[in-house]
Amino acid sequence: MRALAVVAVLALSGCATLSGDAGTYPRYLPKSAFDARDHVPPPPAKGSPQAEKDRQIFLATRALKDTPRWSLAQADNAEEKILDAYACALGYTPTRETNPKLAAMLMRMSRDVRSAVAGPKLKYRRPRPYLSEDAPICIKPSLGFRFSPDYPSGHATWGWTVGLLLAEVAPDRSNAILARARGYGESRVICGVHNASSVAAGQRNAESLFAALWSSDAFTADLAAVRAESDEARAKAAPLDAARCTAEANLVGAPLF
């Protein structure tokens, strides 16, 4: 029982939020409206072909250490900088000052994401891949992170949920946004902290959650306000570094797996 309690406390380590007090923002969905445990299938069974495929992908991606893609994966580890991660895909850099409604919406949505991640993680309690393989990873994991289960990826759930939201906010940029969302999840595989199937489960988790969010009147009202705010902010924004954005697009252009 004590071990389970420890896992329960630490399961949210690495799950999505923005910097600030997320507790001041209510969730969009009541707990009874969406249970991710009903939407995320079990992880690959130990010893199965899919589990072996995960292991081979983990080993193969260790070759990316110290490459530009490794550096991007390290940057993507900072979930609180999610708006910076999507800047090139959006065509401008949103900030709390220029896009307060977007920042507030993401903060509120992050509470729904946390719940959607915690349920399946505690249900399946799959260990992270680097715990069973002696190979480099792109971050220095804390004790809490080590206890946080692998499946589904909280980063991938967060990144894909934000990507789906931003694709609605800026539909003319949707292809670039969703490519960046995919790359954001793949960064966890490159980092070595998630299995590929756990990242795929995070994407599936995000899609189910996002579909459920449309049932919230507050969500749809906030989205309309955020669209108008984003259009205004984008029109006033300074141009981005073209070389940086081209390099990033090249790094995430093709699916990793």
C-alpha cells in the first residue's frame, strides 16, 4: 500500500502545466465527464513484439545524442515554455502579456490534462525505458520523475492537446502546428524518457480529451475569445528568426516512427 501511495503522489511529475498557480483556474470538465482510463488502451505486454519495437527505437535514438534534434528535445522538456515551442509554427511568439486569454485558457486546460494523464499512468504503472537500459538520456531525472510512470506520456498528451487547440486558433497554420505537436511528443522518445508507444498513447489521450472539451460551454467561449486575441497579437508581432524556424521545421518535418 505504501508503494502505491508513493506512486500516486508522484504520478503527476512531468505532467503539464504553465508556470503560475494552476489551482486558481477551474477545470473545463467535471470529473464525471471524462475518464481517460476508458480511452487509453493497455501498453504493449512485456516481451511482446511491440514492446521489443519500443526497445529498439529507444536504442536507435541514442545515436541522436548531442545533435540539434537532441538539443530541441532538451528544450521541449520545459513544459512551462510551451508557447515558445509553438512560436515558429504559429508565426509569432505569444506571451502572457500579449496573449493573456490564451495563457489563462492553457492554464485552465492543463488541469484537465493532468487528470487525463494521472488516471492511465496509475492504472498501468509502466516503467520508463531508461530504467532498464544503460544508455544516455537528455535530462537529469529527479527521484520523483523516476517514479512517474511511462504510459501514457504526459508531455505528449499536453503537447498534442495544445497543438489541437492552437490549430483551432490559427487554422491557416494548422499543418505546421500539428507537425510541431508531433515533434514535441517525439522529443520524449529522443530524450529517452518515454517509449514510442507511450508517446502514441499520449496523442490518442489528447485527441479523446480534446473531443470531450467541446462539450464545455466555457471552453468554446474561451476559444472564440482567444482566436480574436491571437489574430490581433499576430498582426502586431515582430518577425521571427527565419533561420531558427527553418531549422526547427527541418528537424520535425518527417515522423520519427
